[in-house]
Amino acid sequence: MEGLVRSSAAGQIFRCLTRGRLLQYPDERPGFKCPTCYAEAAAPDFLFRGEEESEEAFQISRRLLLDRAHTAPVSEYFEAGASQAGLLPLSSTTPIRIPTIADARRVHTQADLEHLYKVATQSEEFGDSRDQPIAPVKTLDDTILVDWYSTKDPENPQNWSAGKKFLVVVQIYLYTLVVYMGSSIYSPSTSYVQERFGVSETAASLGLALYVLGYGVGPLIFAPLSEIPIIGRNPVYIITFGIFVILGIPTAVVDNFGGLLVLRFLQGFFGSPCLANGGASVGDIFNLIKLPYGLTMWAAFATLGPALGPVISGFSVPVKGWRWSLWPIVWFSAPIFVLLFFCLPETSSDAILLKRAQRLRKKCGNDKLMSQSEINQQKLTVSNVLAEAFFRPFQITILDPAILFVNVYTSLIYGIYYSFFEVFPIVYIGIYGFNLGQMGLVFLSIAVALAIAVPLYFLYLYTIFEPEVKKKGLLAPERRLIPGLFACFLPPIGLFLFGWTSRSSVYWMVSVVGIFIFTIGIFQVIQCVFIYIPMTYPQYAASLFASNDFMRSTLACGAVLFSRPLFINLGVAPGVSLLAGLTVGCIWGMFGLYYLGATLRARSRFTAK
């Protein structure tokens, strides 16, 4: 528990106030013995990097050698190319460092990515092996790269206990849930806002649309910040979420329409870091083989959030007024913020090792002790950060047809999902005579769909994905799209069923079944796509997810505004059919991506070759 609190925001503030006398790290305590390889500059057990060798090339060479060290004598792997790589041989018992999602983003070829998954498989199979020290790297300029002390270093998020990992990911899931819930919780109050401020229906819907736009813009700024080692993930989470909670109060009491819209946009903007980096935090602590399970649950909470909003405010708004669609955001988010403040540890290995290097320099009195992330950080410039945040994502989207299709498809699905907040009142209040609370309950069909879709995807991961990766390797990235080839038929089926049964002569539950089918389909498709992207574009995965989030949120913002006029002017059935027809076209795109993906990858300059 001490380790959990120590690296939390509260723990770091407490350490600062006590000048590190309380909540000390193990390497700060009097009885700590610094490993010889860090305490003595002339220690023999180092891995050396050549002067002309890049960091990426060196890390790949290092992983290959470390892997072979388990099964081959020193002479064999040394003769196999260690001298050409500028490396000195290690003991044949040299351990393998557990690769993470951050390592996957540093590779540039499919072979390198394949190797990472091979090492991840081995580390999982031999997870109970004895703890072994890890020899650090020493460059030719005598810099000693601070690493984990051993294969079971407790500071390494990959080595945390199952209980600690569970507590951390639950916090990320709840954080994600409440931010997404904050978007749709406003929806039942739209007509009341329209009446109170004397604005049109479209203008009143801006309270939802601008919130969604805000959490689409935010990741372009906050995602790169959290990847800077000196900052890490926690400060970005805590500062922005604290602002999110505080903004909830003026948003609930504001008495002018312009102020309401500005505050709603800012709420979405400052709530966005969990949407940009939540998956990265999950990736920090899970083995690459098990990571899809954690990401699937994170995506489930993200999908569930908007569905719960109308359920929560649908009954209170008609009785207490439109402000009661906004107060629950404060009530739900404030306790979660307190939990994060005291119990969410830093998960970024780059940030953890940077701070370890700082402590060891003080402990050993050796200025040559540095983490690799510290060295990389020195090369960062404002122009590089801005380019990665605003230029790279859209450059790849425009120039790579596979990414363009993925972004268009997921944006379309997301936009249709948010159009439900405009069409549901027309159908379930206008046609079936539900009240706001009863209409909100219809959204629970999404929760039921997730309760089926998540286990189905887990079943695919457990019976097909894991065994295939362990026995045959990654194979072509397009194999990750196979479940999507079946699931892509479900969105149009569900939409057509919903659109053409939403009439008084048909029992209302039939249309709900259409929403249920649609949700299962979109969840499966998006999960396949979100595994395909990092396996095809590992070095650009973070940028691509940021651009995908921006495009999805932008179209969803537009969908909130245009869908109501669309359904009123065309009618529910033709309007929904128009959207369903677009998803039919995407079926061809999914099959085209599966069969032509290898050709597209060969022509792309961004994919891992």
C-alpha cells in the first residue's frame, strides 16, 4: 500500500513537503545497497552501445542478444553478431526485460514487433522464474543507463501484483466512465435549456455537441504531454481532472447560455486525458499478450458511459429542472478524483526510471547515471512536440488509405452512436409516449449488448489470438481483422431493424433489439481496428489514436447537430436507412482492407515493413 500511495499525486506532494524524509523509495533508505554496476564506474557487467548506433537500433540489438542469452552459450551469440552491433558479451544468464506497449512504439519493422511479442510470450511462460539482476547499459561516453534492478523489480509496473494492477485499471476505467457519461447526461435537459434561454433546438443541443468536440481536441495536446518523461501520466491526469471537477460547479449554476456552452466545451477538453492516455496507462502495466483484455474492458467502459448518462438524469430533470443534468457530474467525478489523487501511482516506465536515475545520482554521487528517457528528453524540442501532436497524425491519415478508411469508418460509427441522443426522443417519446426517464432506460440495451460483446471478444482472444501468437507469431496484421469481417454486417442490420420498426404499430422492444445488434457489431469492429493499428503502425500508434479520436469526436459533434433535422425532414425510417446505407458501404471497406492490406502496407511509407 505504501508503494501505491508513494507515487500518487498526494504521495509526491507529501514527499516534497517533508523533503523526502517520509514515504521514501527503497533506494533512499539508509540500509539500501546500491548495485555494484551503478556504484562503481569500472564495473565489468555492462552492455556497451557503439558511438554511431542509434537508440532504436541498439535496443533492438540488445533485445535480440538478451533473448538468445537464455538458450545459447556466450560464444555463440557473440559470434552471431554482437561485435558488429558494438556490444560486449554478457553472462549466459542475462535476463530478458519485459517489453511494453512503449517498446512497441519504438520499432520500425514487423520483424522487430514479432520479436517483442515473442519475448512477451516467454516472459509470461517463465513469469515464476527466479529473480535475476539486470545488467545496465554503458555507452562509449561512459554514461550508465539506469534500468530496472532485476527481472522482478517491484517498481516496474509489469511486476506489480494482480491486486495492485486491478486497483489501478479500475481507477482508469471509472475515470473514463464518468468523463464519457458527462457528455450524454446533458441530453434529457435539451428541451428545458431551450425553454429557459429561448434558443432553438439545435442551439440547445450545442451543450452536448461542444462537450464531445472538447474531448476530441484535448488529446492532441495532452497526449504528447503525458509522453514527456519528466512529466509522466499522473500530473496530466490529476491537474486536468481537478479542473474538470471544479468546472462542474459553475456549469451547473451558470445563468447565461453563452457561458453554459463555453463551460461545457472546457469540461470536455479538460476531461479528455483519460480518453487519450487511458489505453496507454493500461498498456504500461499489462504484458503485450494480455494487453488486449485490459484495453477491451477500457473500451467497454468508454462505450457504457454515454449510455448511462440519460438513465441518471432522465428521471431527475423533469422534477428538479435542467441543472440536475449537470450536478451529477460533480457528485460522481469528485469521489473518483479523490481516489485518483491518493491511490493512482505513476505507470509510465520512462517517468519512473527518470526519477530513479535522479535518486541514484544523488545516492552514488555519479553524474554519469542517466535513464534512456532522460537522454531522449534532452533531444525534445517544442517544434518536435507540436509536429507529433498536430502534423503527423493528419499527414498519415491523408497519405495512407488504410488509416483514412479506418478513421472514416470509426467516425461514422461514433457519429451514428451520438445521433441516438437526438432520434430516441423522436421515437420513444414522440411515437411510443415514453417520458424522459423511461426513454433513458432504453439506453440500458447498450449495457446489455456490452455484457455479451465483451465476453465474445474475450473468447476470441483466449481461443484464437493468444494461441496463434504463442505458436505461430503475429503473422499478417490483417488476421486481427477477421472477427470484424463477421461483425461489420451487424451495424447495418441493427440500424435497418431500428429504423423500420420504430412505428406505433410495432412493439417498442423490436426497435430496441436493433440498437442491441448495432452495439454488438460496432464494439467488435472497433476492437479489431484498435488492435490492427498498433500492429501495423507501431511507431505512430499514439499519433494515430489521437487523430482517430479527433475525427470521431468532430463527426459526433456534427451528428448531434444535423441528426435531428435529418430525422424530422426525412422521417425516422429513411433517415436511419441513410446512415445504415453508409455502414453497408463500409462492409466493402473492411473486406478490402483485409484482402488488400498487405499491398497497401507495402506501398505505405508509414507502416512497419
